[in-house]
Amino acid sequence: MRADQVIIQPVLTEKSNLARESETKKYTFKVDPRANKFEIMQAVKELFSVTPVKCNVISVKGKPKYTRGKGGHILGTTGDWKKAIITLAKGEVIQAVEGI
């Protein structure tokens, strides 16, 4: 898998922004469900030219969603996805996510 296929998009939430602004510099990304830790760390290294120290991977279950139609309420779910939390070496930042 190519590096641009492994990393799908950054996850920008309040919790991920606090982790990113802390001293340990943890970045959160939505990644391809087939990717493993080593492929994710290699992709971050190639795409952003930084040194990842650690990678934690979490499989996120989809949330239930309801729609209304003629037949009443229809139950469905959002898709399952995979989240990776990357810890960088001290003093490094990812310019694309920081907006610098």
C-alpha cells in the first residue's frame, strides 16, 4: 500500500487538539482499516518528514443512526473505521496539521 493510501485524514477534535498541543506531541489520523502499525509509522515518516516514536491503533465501531421515511424509522449505522495516534520525537511538528 502506498503512503497516501494508508493515511486518510487527520482527526481534529477537542481531545486530539489537546493531545497535539501537549509536550508529547500526539497526532491522530484516520487510517486504512487494512494498515498495521509499521505501515502507518512508515507512511507518516514519508508524507510529513518527521520521526514517529510510537503508534497506537484503535478500531472504532460505527454509531447507530436513524432515518425517517414512509415506512417509519429505519435503523442504520455509520461505517467502522480505524484510528491511529502517532507520538513524535521531541521538538518535531507536522506542518500540514498545525496550519503553519
